[in-house]
Amino acid sequence: EQLVESGGGVVQPGGSLSLSCAASGFTFNSFGMHWVRQAPGKGLEWVAFIRNDGTTKLYSESVRGRFSISRDNSKNTLSLKMSNLRPEDTAVYFCAAFAGSYVGINYYYYMDVWGEGTAVTVSS
Amino acid sequence: DIKMTQSSDMAASVGDRITITCRASQSISNYLNWYQQLPGKAPKLLIFAASTLQSGVPSRFSGSGSGTDFTLTISGLQPEDFATYYCQQSHSSPPTFGGGTKIEIK
């Protein structure tokens, strides 16, 4: 089970960037997927989620209207298109698979497989 | 959004028993996950459903709690356990993380 992010780099404020996450070793189309970011020296912040079939997309308030999450199940690939980037978007961006398990009669979700991240720097 | 608040960073020695606390701003039942993050690495799931150990995680890690108050305990710290630990609620959207608790070598 592996996730590999790519596409990070340096971009000016107001610019755009597109991140990718390539999945292997598991049935990609069975799992919802998240993007989570981590600003330098800071904690983890959830960014966006897409359901396994792509029918549901959710965004954090801080990126809604600027970022777009998508997936191509035929290519086992997750994407994050980022536009109108701000300095506060500077972070390492991780993709993570959304898995779950039953404990008793209840079902619990968690972020199971993570990529190693790709760094995005927004600076002039 | 549900706010998650963790205990402060701490220094400890190999062999110590340490406890990290996590408090939710409202009841989340036991929909609480714990992750470990080594420097420069991706987070790794340790515990879900507040107390269920993920496969392959050493038994020195344990979790407890329900409602708003949770704990992660490491019994017998090992050198590879010096890391930052995050709680995350999976009760409602959006998923939210605590600010992290760094365990440093004393």
C-alpha cells in the first residue's frame, strides 16, 4: 500500500499549482481520499475530501472556492488543483486514504495510508 | 467545527511511562484517532475508536477515554517513540486535529 505525492514547488501569491497523488498496492476506487497539510513547524490541518466514487467533495473553509479535489479511478490518481494561492497556503501537502473498521456494532473511520508529502511554497 | 486541545510538549526518558491528553470541545463519543509523526515523515495511525490498536502497533501504546476527554499512554518509552503525537476526531465533518504533543528526550 503506497501513496506518492508530486507537483509541489514554489509559486507566487495569486498563482496556481496542481498536486497529484499516485496510489498503488490497494483498491484505490474503494477508498475515500483526503488532502491534509502541515505548515512549517505547525500541526496537521485537513484540507479536502473526496468520496471513493467522486460524488461527494468537501473542503475546509480556508480553501473552499480556491482548491478543487478530483480523482481518476482508472489511473489510481488523486488530484488537488490550487488557485489564487496565498502565503498561508505554504505547507507540506499529504494525501491519505480514508479507511474504517467495525468495533462492535459501530464503524470508525481513520486516515490509514499516507503519502510522504509534497512541499508547496507561496512566496514572491 | 469541533476543537481538539492536546497537552503540552514534554521531555521524558527511555523506559518512562507517559500520558498525553486530548480534549474535544464537545462530546465525540469514542470517535477519536491517534497518530504518531516522526520528524520529516508522514503521520502514522496508532489507535482508532479511542482505544483500538492499529495492526502492527506495539502493545506499549494504549488509548482510553470517551465523550470529551481522552488519553494516549506509552508504557516504557523506546528511542523510536520520541515523536509528535496528534489526536483527531472522526465524529463529524470536518475532521479536526489537535495541535500535537512533542515528546522529547530528557
